[in-house]
Amino acid sequence: MNKNIVVESLLLLVAVIWALNFSVVKISLEEIDPMSFNVFRFMLAITLVGFIILRSGESLKVHKGDWPKLILLGILGNLTYQLLFIFGINFTFSANAAVMLGTIPVWIALVGHFFFGERLTPFKLAGVIFAFLGIYLIMEGSELGITLQSETILGDLIILSAAFVFAIYTLFSKKMLSRYTPIQFTTFMMFTGGTALIIAGLPSAVQLDYSNVSLLSWAGVTYSGLLSIGGAYIIWNYGIRQVGPVRTSTYQNLVPVMGLIFGLLILDEKLTIMQYIGSLSVITGIILARKK
């Protein structure tokens, strides 16, 4: 079998894993509070990544002066982003979260243009317009319209903040990824921001009523920790090496689409016509923002 076919099949699998993760997390949060959930899944993810880096034989030597930068990136990309993600999805539909989080390339295009000297092409500008029009329609299409009295609006705003934070993290990570391999960089991020996330959530994990947590919720923790964070990220980095970042990133366009579908089918979430139109507009914007 052609090697590229195998790699791209794995990348398609990653897109499915990430898309399904929104519904999986939403189900688990019915019995496990957000902070405890992060503790359990990151314990699993750190264990997996640690095992893989040991098996790979790659060095974890840090270049002089890089530790402060790596720690700050870990805090931004894992602690801050993951806290916003988990609380945001707790307050909104998984379908909304999938679409809103998909705006990361839109934020990268905007922030990169204004602060990193990256050119905002006509395609990217059109993507920004479509994305923000879609965000407005999704929020206005909620039961109460655009008001913080609507729980989903609050969740949508938190998820948008998470997307913005991850865009900043991505832009600042580029320099580090020129100095470290993807698995090395992933390990540094896990052992800095991931550890901080575990420490922050330990008080909640201690107080959790474990007798009320079902096997289904523990399965969700395992899925999110080992597959969505640990395994999928490693496959994603492998894909970047084998077929390049541009071709790899096209698979991420599928995540908001499939995440929306999974939320409707698995959780029976009900969106209004305006929210469907808004989701389509956001997805169009994401594709345009990624176009080279």
C-alpha cells in the first residue's frame, strides 16, 4: 500500500477523533466536573507521551535560554487553553464548540497580519468576514439572542477565547518547532502546562464523588486523554513530517463539520435555522482562511 495513503488515512482518523471528542467530553462532564476531568485526561496523556519519548530515544536537552519560553508556552497552550476549552464546552452545545474552535486559523490569520508581519491575502480576508458573520448568526440564533443571560452564549464566548489563545500559542510556537522535533516540543508542553493543569485541578479531583461516576464517563476520560490529546497529536506531527503541513492542515477543516454532525446525532442537540446557516458560514471562512 502507498505510504502516503496510509498517512492520510491516519490523518483522517485523527480528524474523526478530534471531532468526536466534543461529544465525548460533553457526556463525561455530566458526571465529572471540568477541573477533575482535565486532571484525569492529562495524567493519561502525559504518561503516553512520556512513554513514547523514552521509546523514541530522542533527547530532551533544552537549548540555553529556552526554559522560560517553553514554560510560558506550556502555560498558554495547555493550562490556559485547556481551561477555557473545558469550561466553554460545559456551557454550550458540542456542535457550537466544534464550529467555534474551528476558527483558530481565522485568528491566526488576523493576529499574524497585525502583530507578526504575515500578509492577509484576499482569501484570508474573505475567510475572516465569513467566519465572523457566522459567529454572529450562531449567537443571534440562540433562544435568547445575543445576551449573556443565555448559557450557550457564555460558552460560545469562552470557546472563542480558547481559539484565540491557541492561535497566539501556535504563532509563538513556530520558532520553537524550528529548534525541537514535534515529539520533543509536545513533551515539553505536556510536562510544563499539562503538569500545571493537573496541579490546578487536584483540589477538585480530591473532592469528586467517585461513586457517581459511571464507566461511560471514565471511558470518555480515557478517550480524550489517550486518543484526542496523546495519540492524535503524535499522528498529526507524523503527518506533517510525511506529507507536509499544508496537506495535513486540510484534514483539520473536517473537524468542525464532523463535530457539528456528531453533536446533532449523538447528543440530539437542536440548532435553529440561523445557527445552521451561521455554522456553514464559519466553516466556509475556515476553509478560505487556510487557502494558500
